[in-house]
Amino acid sequence: EIANPIIEKFKKYGVEPIGVYLQEMPTRWGSCTPKGKIILNPELIKAPKPCIEYVITHELCHLIERNHTKAFFEIQSKEMPDWKKWKDKLEYLLA
């Protein structure tokens, strides 16, 4: 599974999702509930693996930083330095 190694990596921050779920979302690739449930758009399966890893990484960052703060993006960049490339690719796929 793609999510497990990334989830393991985030345990060093003291966070772990309560689960990873699939749910149709017309305008989003993923989301994260305050309780730690990560929800992924099933359409992600059509995207390249690094795009999926990006969305999982992004949602796990929300378990540490709720909002898109400077600290949020610092963690995201630390865990996936090339995340912007994969975000752009996803936005192209969604368009």
C-alpha cells in the first residue's frame, strides 16, 4: 500500500491517522478530519504514484498543522521536497 510507508514516516511527529478512506470528491483530491481520518478521492488511482504520495503527505501534514501555515509548508517540503511538481501535475489532471 502506498500510504503505509508515509504514515510510518510521520510517526516521528507524534501523529498517525485513524484511517485512510476513499470517498468521491468532485473538487478535491484529499481531505483530513479534525479527528485524523484521511479521505482520498478514488480518482487518484489514475494519477502517477508520486501524485498519490503527495496527497497523502499533504493530508498527514494537516495532522501536525491544521492550516496552510508557513510551518505546514516547511514540513511538507521536508517530507517531500518536490511536492510542487506533483501538485501541479494533479491540478493539470483535474482541469
